[in-house]
Amino acid sequence: MAACVIPHSNVSDAFVAEALAFKNAVQLAKDMSLRNVIIERDSLTVVKKLNSTAHDSSIIDPVIVDIKDLAKSFSTVSFCFVRRGQIILHIHWLVSVAMFKLHVIGAK
């Protein structure tokens, strides 16, 4: 699990901002030399476009094309829709697992 913050200027559309967040996530995974990637976000529109083979004339299509090109560097990549509340629960679960592992590792 990883996180990053990358500011973007002149983004006037929420869908473009969501698509750029996906692109940043894919680029981060590539920079980390990951081979099998699952990217979860709460933007159903962007997830559907990433999982589609069709092109359209939407404002985010150029970003979608860039993401798909970046995704070719992975052995497997999945783009999944997760409701916002589920993301928080997922993060809480990951933190709990990490804390458990730290506790077990630190135990004598």
C-alpha cells in the first residue's frame, strides 16, 4: 500500500481530477517496480472507462489512454470501484494488520 500527493493546476473538472489521481497511482506503482497491481478508487465513471476497450470523446479520454499505456508495464493490473466508506474500512483493516504484524515481530 502506498500514498502520494501531487498537486495539479488548471483542473476544472472533477472527472479529470479523478482520472489524474488514477494516473498518479499507476505511475507510483510503476516507479515502485510493482508487477501485479490493484487500484481501488471511488470514481465509478473512471473505473468503467479504464475497464472498457472503447474510446470516446469525453474530456478524460486522453488521460484514460495514458493510464492504459502505463498499465501495460504490469503483469496484471485491475481497476476496481470501491465505495468511499469501503475505502475507509479497507484502510482501517490494513492499518490493523500492519499493527498486528509489528506487534508480532516485536514480541519476544
